[in-house]
Amino acid sequence: MTIDATIRSALDSAELTYDRKGDGVYFVTLPGVKKLQTNCWLIAREHSFAIEAFVCRRPDEAHEDVYRYLLRRNARLYGVHYTIDEAGDIYLVGRFGLDTVTEKELDTLLGQVLEAADGDFNTLLELGFAGSIRREWDWRVSRGESLANLQAFKHLVEPADGHRPGSLTGD
């Protein structure tokens, strides 16, 4: 089986959405929960295979805390690791020899990318974008907008006792 056929078979078996961009090049969308989707490139060349997934843009704040988290997290990842690009955006990447790429291994790697990107997403937002989250929360409250997709970050805007100043109920 060719590498191209192996990739297509693995993606089809996992029922993933993808576009073939050329021989051995695939743009895959991994569905998530916290991070609604993770876009991932699979790139097979003559002698190597790469997987690259965008996770999060450059943190606005607490860079040292974000990077410390990523470095510690790298120790627990299989086949991929966190890195940043020249703009400071956060990616998961992996590089392999073609002989290691099987359907089972691709399934494992894609599962690891999804688990890491989706599982770490809120933590990365809390660490690197807490100020932006607070401002967005206050802006929505001032305009009566929905806070539904910010509920995971409620603890960032409310005191530990759950009572916001000016509120009788803590709501």
C-alpha cells in the first residue's frame, strides 16, 4: 500500500473530514469539544512524514507561564510536541520516517493531536488570554450578550466566593 493510500484509508476509517491537496498532502479537520476543531496538515514526502496542527495564536500575556506549561506537557505527548512559529503561534508537530506510517499509527497520532489540542485549549486560554477573557466577559455583560461560550472561564471573572460586586445572588 502506498503512503497516500495509507493516509486516505486511515482518514476514511476515522470518518474525518479532509481535503487532498496533492500527492501525500492532506488538510484534515479534527472535531473537538473545547476547541471546536483542530486543523491539521499531513505531509508525506519522499523520505519523511510530517504532521502539523495549529493550536492557539500567540498568547497576549503570561508568556513564560504558557511556555512552561507547553514544555512540561511535551514530556507526556506521544509522537508530537508543542512548538511556536516566528509569530509566537502555538502548534503541535511531529516528524517521522515513512516506514513508521501505518493506519494504526496515524490513528494514534491524530488521536494524540486531538487530545492535546482540545484538552489543553482552555488551559492555554486561561494562561495566555485571561485579561482578554475578562474584558470580553464585561463587554458582553454590559450589552446583555450571551455568556454561554465563556462559561468555562467564569472562575476568571468571579471571586472565589462566587459573589460579584453589585450582585445580590452571585449571578
